[in-house]
Amino acid sequence: MAVGTSASTRTRHPRAWLRIFLGGLALWIATVVVQFTTLNPNLVPTLILIGSFLVPVTFVAYAFEHRASDTLTEHTIFVAFVYGGVLGVLGATVLEAYLLGRSNLGYVGVGLIEEGVKLIALWWVARRLHTYVVRDGIVLGATVGFGFAAFESAGYAFNALFTMKGLSLGSLVETEILRGILTPVGHGLWTGILGGVLFHSARNGRLRISLGLVIWYLVVSGLHAFWDASGGIAAVVVLILTLNSTQMELIQLGQVPQPTQEQAFLFTIVNWAFLLLDAIVGVVLLLIWARRRT
């Protein structure tokens, strides 16, 4: 048991995250069934919210059970999830609209901006804590990241509802399932790493900017950028490996060639391989920081 951790706190709600997930999953499935059966539009917000928040809230509960000390309270976690998530989304939206339209940074810019605003939100939430332990930083950082992911996923789910053929509940549900699967190795993972670095950099009870924090911020932003760009990179790789003469002629004429079934299948494999590689690197880095204690 970590130093500073009380036994009563650790055993009060054992495996609460599992009960949260199973109960939330049952509610989400019930909502999906009722929604498709009745086609009641009033249920759409419920479907979006449960599907978008289920996985992030579950992982926050799991992280909270594995914090290093009682410095992190339920109130601190709630503030980090809601305030950190909302401020992160708002800050990223404003900065991306203002900066990316005036530069060619692309996915690199998205990574730098979103990881930067989440780090600022994390700093704001953690600024008045009494002690700074690396594992607590990981937990609090992950909480901010999962809050960001939850609100962002709600936006993606809402947009998925509207298609060229009209409203599509199927597209909404597919989006929630896919983002739910990918959420654990996305924003929560990246900001969790930064949280551990931020708390490790603290001196004399104060958070500070260190060279290590800047370097790790760039590393995490790179992981974020590669994640977002994996589809485009996979498409280029597939074209290099499988491009035929007819498709080459179309490209030279400025037209987009129609991919073959083999190319579409290979693209899916390569894209998921890149995402898996990115996730593995992120998890390894998180585990390295999780073993550090200050």
C-alpha cells in the first residue's frame, strides 16, 4: 500500500469502477433498444450522454481507486473531470479556430493545442493541492483527459447523427462504440502522462515549468498528432505499396482514384496497426511514470 493511503479509503468502495461500467452499459443498451423501438427524439440526448460518458467515467473511477494518497478527494476528481474537460474543449475549440486557420500545422497543431489546454486545465485544478505525488498526478491528469474525451465524444456522436441521407441512429451508435473502444488509449492516457511529469516537476509544494515538462509535452503532443494522422499516413502507405497504373494516371490528372477492395482492406489493417503502435508506446510511457514515486 502506498505511503499516505488509508486502508479505510481503499476498501470503502472496492471495484466501484466495475459496477459503474456494468450498470452504465445496461442503461446504454436499454436506451438503444427503446430508441430504435420507439424512435422518440427525446431519447437522443440520453443516448449521446450515456454512450459518451460511460467509458471515461469508468476509467476515472478505476484511476481514483489507484491513487497514491488521500490528497485527491472525490471533489477534486469531480472538478478535474467537469471543469478540466469543459475548459479543455472550449480552449481547444477557440485556439484551433483561430490558429489553425492561419497556419499549416495540421495534426501537429491539433496535438500541441489540445495537449496544451489540457495541461493548463490540469495545472489550474491541481494548483492548491498540498502534496504532489507522481501517481496522483497521473490520476488527476487522466481525469482531466477523460473529461475532455467525454465532452468531445458527445460532440462527435451528435454530428454522426446527421448524414447525407438524413438522421442516422445507427451511425450515432457506431460512433459511440468505436470511440468507447479507443477512449482508454487517447486523451486520458496522454494527459495522465503529463500529469505524472507535472507533479514530478513540483518543488517546495509548488507546480513549475521544467525542461522535462516541456520535452514530455512535445512527446505527448507527438503521440496525439500521430494518432490523428494515422488514417492519412495509412492511405499513403497503401498507395505506395499497391498503386496500379490506372490509379496513377488518375492521380496525375488531379482525380482521386477509387480504391479496390484489397486496398480498402489493407488500409484498415495498416490504420489499426498505427493506432495500436501509438497506444502501446503511450501505455509503456505511462507505466514508466507510474513506477516513479516522489
